[in-house]
Amino acid sequence: MYNAIKQSWLVVIVLLLGQLAVRAASLPDKCDVLIAGAGTGGWAAAVQSARMGSSVLLIEETDWIGGQMNAAGVTSMDEGTIIRNLGIYHEFYERAVETYARLGKSVGTCYFNSNSCAVEPRIGQKILYEFINEVNRKGPGHIDIVLRTHVVKVFRDKNLVRAVDVEITRPEGSVTNHVECLILVDATEYGDVLPLAGARYRVGKCTSDNLDPNARMQANTWTVVMKEYPGGIPADLLVTSPPPGYAEVQNFSHIKVIEEKQHKLWFSDLYADKTPWLAVSAYRGMPDSSRQDTPPYPRVTRTSLNIWQNDSSIVVGDCVNPACRRVKEIEMRLVTLQLLYYLQHELKLPWSVADDEGYDSPYNRDQIARIVAEQPSLKSYERVLQLFPPIAYVRESRRMIGLHTVIYDEICRAKSVRKFADAITVNDYSEDLHGAKSPADMELDIESPLNVANEKLPWSLRAGPFQLPFSAFIPESVDGFLAAEKNFSQSRSVSAATRLQPSTMVNGQAVGTIAALAIKYHIQPRAVDPVQVQNAMLEAGVQLVFDPKAVHRGSVNWKADQLARLHGDAIPVKPLPQGDANP
């Protein structure tokens, strides 16, 4: 027990020191690259760009970094077939394995012991801060990170982004600062900077110049990180009375405590008429660094409650309208609170929100205080809500309209994937469109309806590598601007395969590479040579071509072989650019 306590305190101390190191810097008034949103995509773009020599300002609206992975509590990494071995996600995975090995734990705890990676949010955040601190120690670039800060205005000279105003929330109140930048990157969860920058975008089945606020999007979820309390749930973590709306809920009752199925768990159990609680907890099971023991599978002691029962339907208005979004996000919290009440009172489970993730941060406390002030009926749930993740799990956001929009037919592994000569990154997850997938919900102006029958195919036919081109990350007209996270140029159906944490990390790394090369050569992102981006991504360990006849990775000729397979024998090399990114 002493060792477990000692290890937990060491984790907390290292985490705090890591955060203090990056928070010490004041907000600069100019930078090479300003990245709005410190989620998985924004973080990866910042690290890659700084590793290549850029000065980066990374701002985050909350006081948590890691976006969907950490701040939203989506703790199980959604890997496909090959992405674990690619680029910065591979680095993150290796660091996670090492971190938990020091605690005597394994990361292979989710998806019914499938060996997929899972991390506790506070550990995931600690690892991301470690990368930032290492860049700042080693150079050649530098990352300043400022929390509780968001872009409120973008300044352009014709089509060229020049600067932004950012609003910073401090204990004494909010202040607005003006920051000049050469490249602005939207890596927010909802794509909130796209309209401020004047970039056209898609959202749901609509375009920004023809919005339908009632058009459906993928469902969102307010997850919750739960842990088992063997000695009984602490009184302040009990949901003592049915939350508002609980009597009308119909979709919780099939979760049962069923002992006879506990050793035969699989995904189908989550959709059965009688789903064992063990299946629910093992689905998103994660390591539990607060405990010295690790119970034998299938029992876990810490999990993320992120299942279809606490999904919430979303329409375009919930994404683009701040007032509608706020109402929907309160509703999402309430749905998960109702599910938590069901588990505690109907199933009598000794589980509640984890009280050691650090989610009761100043940002989250402020948010919950505002909600309770507006809705006093939620006062009795305030402490539990403070321990919910600070942001929602957003599966679909605004998507920039770029030089090329990637569509479903170009990534359909059941047929054939398109080969892009300007491919700069590779993803591998299945098209997992989480709701809103009827023909009426799809973008029929750019692609045929998603073949929903594809979801019934074996995983081996639905997953696998597909390329994303340079042209999908370049806006159609705005200069000095890029999009990372879930916000690059793609259809709804493609976004269902690129929205996962490993994918957004590797895609963010590609965006960071484009930004750094534009800064290095004093040109606009659209003028960057895709071959140079490919070179940098290959150097970072991102394989771009998967061919049985390809040279084995690690061979001295691997990089040359990859480029040859992209371009043939004649690799197009542009002359070194001359120009100015900010004339």
C-alpha cells in the first residue's frame, strides 16, 4: 500500500512541475505559429512545428490539454491496423507504456483486453506536458502555452491572416491581447476559428453559405471517468436523487449485473437485451494507478462511461450557435448524470466519478457554478458535476473547405483507396459514423450516400491504411491559415474515420510540418513543396505507402523507396522557394 501511495504522489508532483514549467511564460505579442486549441491535433502540430524551429503560441480555452483524449475523457485510444507505429502517436504510445510500467501497470486494458492503449486523463496530460517541456529544453523552436484563452477576432489583409485578438480569463477578470502571427491554426474541437478567419467550411451536410441549423451531425457524449469504491461510495459522490428527466429515460434498463457472461465479453454484449456491467466497464477500461492491485480480467476498477446510452443527438445549430451549444452541453451532462444514478441506485454498484483525475479545476468549477446559478435544481449534484470532464466528446465539427475535399470513395477499404501523389499523412480507422447516417443526412453534392451496409463487413475489410493529401489541409483561398484536429477538408463520412485520437495526432503533426516549412522559407502554406512535407513526415516515422513489395521499414533505402512509390522514378522537386510569408 505504501508503494502505491508513493507512486501516486510522484505522478501528481511530476504533473504539477510539468504544468508550472510551461505556464510560467507570459503571452507573447508575436509568434511564428499560433495554434488555437491544445487538443490532440493542436498539441501535435505545436510539438512538430517547434521541433522544426518555429516559435509557437499554443492557446487553450480550458485549463486542460489533450482535448478529446484527456479533457473529454475518451481514454481508450482508437487505433486501426497500423497507426500505433506512426510518428508522434507512436512516441506517445511508447511514453505511455513506459509511464505505466514504472507503476507496475499495463496500458492494454480497454476493448475487452484487446491490448489497445488506454490512459488515465491525468497521466495522458502529464505525458503531453513532458513533450512540450522537452521541446523547450532542446529546441530549436519553442512553445509558449497559455490556458483559459481563446481567439475572439482574426485580422486579415485581404486574404492574408495577420494577427488575432485573444481573450484570457484570469481570476481578476478577462483581458484581451493582440498577437501577431505568420500562421494561424484552428485546432479547436468545434472548428470555431474557421468563421473568424473567413474560411468557408462544411458542417453536417451544409456549407457555411447555406446553413441548415436542423441538419443532423454525429452524436456527442459527455463522458465520465468512474472508479470503483470498494469501501463504499463517499457521500459527496453519491447521486442522491433522480436527476431531472430521469423518469422518462428508457435506454438504461438493459444494463444488468449478469455473472454467467462475465468471462465471455465482446462488443455485441453492449447492444444485447441484457448487457453485463462487466462488459460496460471492460469496454473502456483503463489502468488504475490509484490502486496497487490489478484484478484479473474482465474486472476493471476504473473506466470511462462512454457508451451509446449516454450519447446525445446533435444538429448543426448545436455546433455553430454558442447559445444552442451551451444548452446542449448542459443536456449532455444531465444524460450522463442520469446514467450514473441508474448504476448507483438500480444496480447498487459501488462506482462513482473518480475523485483523483483533477477535473475539479478552476475552469470546470467556474462552468458548473454558472450552470447551477442558472438552474438551482442542479445544486445537489454540483460536487459530482465538478468531477465530470471539462469538455464534451465532440465527434464532428466544422470542416474547412480546402483545395481538395477527401470523400468516402477515396478511403473505402472494402473497395480500394485512392493513392495521392501529395499524400502527407496516413490514417487507418474504419468509417465509424456515430449516428446521422441516412441518405438525407449526407453531403450528396460531393459524394454518394455512405454505404451503411459496409458497417456489417468484417473489421479486416473496414479498417486499414488510407492516405490524406497535402491539398486537403490547404484552404481554398485564405493565406496564413491551416486547420488541424477534425477541421481539415473532408466529407462527413471521412471525418468518421479521422476523428480519433491517434489520427488527429498524426494529422496534427502534418499540419505542424507545413507551418514550419512555410516559416522556414518565408512563403505561404499553399506554396510549400509537398515533397518536403513528405520528407519530414518520413523522417518522423510516418509511413506514407503501404505496399507488400515496399522496402522494409528501417532499411537504409526505405525513405527513397517510399518517395519513389509516391511519385514514380521522377520525384518532382521544386526549386527552393523565395518569398515572404508576411509581405
